[in-house]
Amino acid sequence: MEKHKHHKKHDDHHDHSGHSSHDDGHKDHNHHEHNGHGDGHHNHNDHHRMMIADFKKRFWISLIVTVPVLALAPMIQKFIGIEWDFTGRYYVLFGLSSFIYFYGGWPFLKGMVDEIKEKSPGMMTLIAVAISAAYLYSSAVVFGLEGKTFFWELATLIVVMLAGHWIEMKSVLGASKALEELAALMPDEAHLLVDGEEKNVPVSELKSGDVILIKPGEKVPADGTIVDGSSSINESMITGESKPVSKEKDDEVIGGSVNQSGALKVEINKTGDDTYLSKVIKLVQDAQLKKSKTQKLADRAAFWLTIVSLGVGALTFIVWLSLGRDLAFAMERMITVMVISCPHALGLAIPLVVAISTSISAKNGLLIRNRTAFENSRQVTTIIFDKTGTLTEGSHTVNKLVSLSQEHKEEDILQLATAVEQPSEHHIAKGLIKESKERGIDIPEVKDFEYQSGVGVIGKVDGTTYHVGGPNMLEKVGLDEPETDTDANETVVYLIQDKEILGYVSFVDKIRESSYDAIKTLKDNDIKCILLTGDNEKVAKAVADKLDMKDYFAGVLPDEKQDKVKELQDQGEVVAMTGDGVNDAPALAQADIGIAIGSGTDVAAETADIILVDSDPKDISSLILFGKATYKKMIQNLIWATGYNVIAIPLAAGVLFSAGIMISPAVGAGLMALSTVICAINAQFLRKQLKN
């Protein structure tokens, strides 16, 4: 029953779970990136949880107040076959609806003000305009204007929008869960050793140089170096590497990893924001804040959809009035168009995928610095693999010691080569030092040390100058490479004095077991794999053949790697380059996608787009495939979000009204909420795409 001009304006206002700027003070929720780090991380997520609680509270209170509004609505009464009427009924409806409009609709009204201030009208503007038009028009009807009221549609619209917003914000918080788990890895307390006595102190009080005790089963509270003890450390929650890593004196440990067996005494060398874990979290935050081209496209599309929606809504209102429909009908169509076309699903389509992919990647040891490069990984046609430490273990175990001088024994060759190599950080140096220690050889001091990239090292031992290096060093000093009793896969370095080769040391660098599967996976996905190494042709060919790699570059100096990348790009290849992030910096920068591998606790590979914490080739294949999956999810969500509006807006405007097809505000609200939920669920499936 519709008393005096108040009509059962029945609009199922397609409600829109408010979105884009949700909360009463938090503009543009399009960027659902709520991952902070350190205290800021927790504060930000605590704030987000308060926002969720606020929407939940507004939803339930508005829902309760909506019940009597529905009971008093003429259309609802007619639908269920009852009639409750009393004097002042419309004033009661006005009062209840006013409360719902101002209390339940406040986040959207506030969001509209924020958007207008920033000259960036969006979803909140659409929602606020729609509910304000319904409220003001219905109020005018109560106080004298001829027409129908929209109170029950207004109430249900706001309730559904609050519910949708509440659900969406919970999904967004869930997207940050993996990063929250990283932040929660650090324990609260540490066992500080003071004059040999154990004292429990908050982790925040630790400083560089402190020595702490880590008992079996406890988490490592900060980055440091083992000064006493040995143990197996589980770093899976940080690097994604499932196997425990054996650690002993002088090895580094990462804060947040778990000490599995022995007791360790560790000297702290990094605390607070300098720790590996804090750097990872900051890196992920920065990656999520930097929008890719795909995300910018979605933002632009959302902006224009808002403008189009406002225009189509106004046009719909004018057209229906000009066709002779009453004001209430025209108002209903306009409001439905505005609510149903809110680009919420579009705004959520990309950011939620970003939040999930970046945080899940970090938990699996894939640190994304450049999101555009990560998304472009789907276009990669060629991957250049640096051999040492990537496809091989990089251990360089000494295999043969050969003296070519009657004055020097084999151990003399080892001693002198180790002495000259000692200051170097190269794998060769580490292999020599390890072998000398195992043999109990004293390593003399080297002076005037000089490192020549890609060639070798020079230094003085007891006043005599020695050169240590491979074929490139021989060429540099003008010597021919001698015949050696070595296999094709052995790396050889020569000890040279005054243009005389005193002897040589051969190393075996074992191919990683996972390299075989990684290369096969990439080749199965039509990605060309090329080996690049500073080793000679014989070594390069041996490794390439074992891995079934058709192409390789041998004898490449560090400053020539960039040229090799450019050479492939000039042939039309989209190149991903893997390297250590230091010597390979120019090549990493030149490549379409630079992947720094084997960085361990050093996450500051500035020239790399993506950093792989563990030097495992399988992570590279996982990265490429996950990049493809991520981009696919983005496109799926974009297609759904835009496709939904292409169909829904004309129906909301009433283009098929003559055929008896018309979307009411309530149905529109349900469709809009459904589109958002579909995008959120689709994004969550991404979690299954990246395997450990």
C-alpha cells in the first residue's frame, strides 16, 4: 500500500559493497597492499583490522535497523500479503532510513569527499551519489513531493555494500598473510651472554657485537655469525629451501630461521631494519607499491568507468523522463546504473593478485623488485644461465694437484696458489682455502694483491710475484696452454712465476641435481636455455652436453656478458639473465629481466629485477611459470570485471525494458558483489601455482 504519494519505489539497488576507498579515512582501497614491516607493518595491519571491525559493526547495526524498514515498506507488505499501517508510518521510515544513511553510509560519503578532494572520482563517489540520490528523493517525497519512496531499497543497498566491503577487506588482509607470517618469524626474546652468564632480553635490545645462545628448537633472533657450536638450521620459512642447512663456526645464520639440533653461540652483526628479514619485507612492500603497466591500465580503466557510469546514469535519468516515465522510475534506473557499474571488481582485480603473488613469492625465496619485469617474464624466449654456482654447486672441490717444476712439490703449488687467491671472494679461492686447511697447510701472507676480473689474481708471496688464473691469464702473460691430465668438466687454474708455469690445480664443480629438471621444464615451455661461462670451450661444452643445452658461450669475460645479452636481443629474443648481482651487474641491467641468484643474505642486488634467495635453478623455472600464472590471473580478473560491466550497465539502464528484462537495484547489488567475490576467489587460486 502506498500512502500519499509515497510509493513502493521498489528498487533493488544494486548495492555495491563499497570499495575503493573504504573506510572512513582510508582513501582508495584499490591498492590493497597492507603489508608493512617491523612496527609499521603491525600498526598498519592493526589499523586494517580496526577498519574491518568497524565495517562489521556498521553492517550488523544497519542490518538490525533495516528489519523494521522492510516490515514497513509498502512493496514488501504487498509481496508477503500483509498490511501494517499507522499514522506517521512514513516519518518512522524516514527516521530509521536517515540513521542507516548517515551511520551505515558514512564510510562511502567520507570516501566520496576524499576522492573529490584528490580530483579522482571513483567507486566511493558512485556509491555515495547513488545512496544520496535515493535518500534525498525519498525524503522529499515524505515531506510533500509527489512520488515513491526508496527507503527499503536504500537500506538494503547500504547493508549489502557494507557486507561486501567487510568481506573484501578480509580478503585483502588474507592476501598479506604470507608476509605477516614472515614478520612474525622473529622471536620476542633472546638469550644474551654477559660474562658467560645467560640473560633473557627483548630482541629489540640486541645490538651488533652481542653474543647470544640459541638452544635446539629455538628461532634465531637476529642475523649473525656462529662463534661456537654446530647445528642444522631450517631456513625454509625464509628461503623456501625445504632441506635443513648444516652450519658450523664462522657460518652465518639468518634471523627467523630455526635451530634444529645443536646449541649455538652467535655474534650478532645485524639488527632491526638491517636484518635480512626486514629487508625482505621492505623489498616486498616497495614492489607492491610500485605499479606495473597492467595495474596502471586497470586504474585508468576504473577511472574512466566511473566517469562513464556517472554520465550514463545521468543520461538514463534524462532519457526515461523524456520518454514519459515518472520521476521515481527514472530515478530508480539512474541509481541502479550507478550502483551496478561501480568498478569495484576492476579495482580489486589487479591489486589483490599483486598482494598475493608478491608475498607468496617472498615466502618461497623469490624477491620481486620490479613488478613489470616479473609480469613480463611470460614473454621470455631465452634464459642465459651463468654456470658457476647456478647450474653447478659452485663448490670447486680440488680434484688434482700437479707440479710442473722440479723445485716445487704438489703441496707447494697448493700453498702458493692459496696464498695468492686468499683475499679473493671467488669460488676458486674458497676451494683452495678449504683444501689447504684440510691438509693442515699454513697459508703465508700475500702483498700487492690484484684481482683482474675474468682473468685471475696477482700477488707477492715472500717477495716473489705470482700469477694465478685460467687460460685467460696464460694468454695475458703470453704463454700457451699446456696439455693437462684433466677431464672435460674440470676447471683448471695455473700458478705462474716469471712466465713459467709452476703447476696447476684442477677443480670439479658438480652439476646440481635440480639443474636437469629446471632446464627440461623451461625447454618444455619453449624457452631457449643458454649456458654462459668464463671457463674454456671444453668445460662449457661438457656441462652443456650433460644438461642437453644446445647453445653456450665459453671464455666470456664479465665485461663481455652485457654484449652477449644485447646480441640476443638484437636477434629479437626476450632475454632473462641470471647472475650473482655483482660481476654480472651490466648484463643484468641490459637483460629484459635481470635475475640475481645466490645472493644469500644479501638482498641489495640493485641491478636485478628479481632476486632468488637460494641458488637453485628450479627457482628460475618456478619464477618464469609463476610469472605467467600471475599475469594470467590478472587478465582473467580484468576480463571478468570489465565484461560484467559491459553487460550489466545497459541492462541496468533498461535497454531491454520493452522485452520485460530489467535489473532491479537489489539484483544489481547482488551481481556486483558476486563479481567482486569471483575476482577475489580467482586471485586466491594463485597460491596453488607456486610449488616449493
